[in-house]
Amino acid sequence: MGPWTHMTTDPVSGDVDFGPDAGMSYEHYNALQLQWFDATLKQIETELSNEPPVRIFVMGGDDGRRSQAGKMRHGGRCGPKKTGLCPARVSPTTTCVKSCAYRRAAHPGSAERVHV
């Protein structure tokens, strides 16, 4: 996943330009995918082994004006390669998610919560 839209690695989406950090060449994108598949599915050591497990892209930060191409300069930046996060804006959080479902009760308008 990345800061690009589906099936394109262009830093521009519609009328918005997210800046140079949002773009990636197809060659780099394909190499990144291959490294991920090798590391994840084949258990092969790749360059990704030294990367943080998550690297975020923080949108915004540009002036919001229109470029010469007519796109809004929204901007954005990737977190540092060392940690992958932007410490001023993100902090680790432990979350526990339970799976629940609702079963319809015999009376209309009521429901019973059932843990799945």
C-alpha cells in the first residue's frame, strides 16, 4: 500500500498533487513488490528486512494553491526510513479487537449480541 491511487504510482490524484514523496516509478514499485513477496512468502532475506514494518505518508503541508498544471498543491511526506513513523503525529497503540455478531431476537426491534 502507498500514497498512490489504484493502479498508478503518480503523485497526482484527480485535481490534487500530493508532492514528490507520493510518486514512484513502476520499476521501483515492481521491485518493492518482488522484495515483499520474496521476504513474506519465500522467507528470503531482502532489503525490506532492514526496513520498519510500517511507513506512513502524512498528507498536507503545501500551500493549497494551484500549480501551473492546474492541480492543487496539497503535498505530503513519508515518515523517516529509520522508524517509518512521524513521531510528532503518531504513537504506537495496542488494540484488541473482538469479533462480535448480532442475532435477531424473537421480538422486532431488539437484538442479542453474540460473541463469535
